[in-house]
Amino acid sequence: MIGRIAGVILHRAQDHVLIDVRGVGYIVHVSERTAANLPAAGQATALYTELLVREDLLQLFGFPTLLEKEWHRLLTSVQGVGAKVALAVLGTLGPDGLSRALALGDWSALRKAPGVGPKLAQRVVMELKDKAPAIMALGGALTVDPGPLSEVKPVEANAPAPAPAKAAPSSAQATADALSALGNLGYAPSEAASAVAEAAAREPAAPTAALIRAALRLLAPKE
């Protein structure tokens, strides 16, 4: 199993990247969101990868964080969602947007992704609504970037090796901490995830304490 690729970008397209790893070129399929955040050709990069094995096909799919890789795995567990459709969903919504959509049961958000119709979007939400909190709770523990590139040299021998690109910051850690706190208070994972997702949608940059307070207000009995 190939779990990580680190090398020099030879070619970058909207849906894939060709990475040279010590003389071997690997085609890695990525979402448009990931592709847009990769460095230019000739520069070093690293991605976590998932290897898809079929009788007549081997494909690598790349992700900037382990958290995004876990979301991709979860999506492909739904019948009718292939690896490329899952990439399209992540490319359209991002990990944070996907977690909110699943927690809130917002299947219309998933329809924005290419290749996702209303029936498939509803199936994804129905099957993953109760599974999403487990991935959300992993949060910041899986948002690390793919690691140092100290052994990778850029294409131009005289050019200094660039620093590895960091994954874009997200609210994953605050969300995970808020879910943990609500779980400790006795709330079910699904209702806690729904409340935290709604609170995060209203204030995306909210710290953990603010998310918890907002979620508790949403969970409070309505008079």
C-alpha cells in the first residue's frame, strides 16, 4: 500500500498531478481544491495517498491531510460513490463543508458536486449522518501536513528547495474538541454533531469555547 508520496511536481492539471519520486513518475488524482493549492511544476510537494486496485487498473488518489483521506474513505463506503465522485465532493465542499452538510442532513449541499444527483446526495446523507461524528471527532489529530521534504530536491539544481506547503487551516480541532465536550455532557454523537455543525456554520472561525456555548444553546429545550 502506498500511503504517502513525496517528490517533485513534473506536471499539474485540474484533477491530477505527476510527481517524480527518485526517477519514477507517479500520477496522483486529486480534487480541484487540492490541485489549486499545490506548488508549481518543478517544486517539491507531498501528499497522503490511497491506492485503488482493480483487475485492470491501479490509481493513486492524493490528499493534503489524513483527515481528508478519512472523509474520502467514508464517502466511498456508500454504494454509487466512486473514488472520483468522492474527490469531487471534497473538492466542492472541503472537509469542513462536508462535515457540516452530513451533520445537518443538508443533502442539497452535496448536489453542488459534479456527478452527484439528488438521489445519490440523499443516500450519502442518510447512510453517513450517524458515521460522520466519528470522523469529525478526529479533528485536529489528522490535520497534519504530509511531513518534511528534506530529501527531495527541486528540478533546478541551483534553486533552493522550497519549504513544504502547509495544509490550509480549518476549524477541525475546535469542532473535535466541542464534540468531545458535548459527548462528556451526555449528548448523543448525532445530535452533538448537528448542533456543533450549525454553530460552526454561523461562525466558522469560532474557538472551541464559543462553539460549545452556541451548540448548548441550540440543544437547550425549546419553551
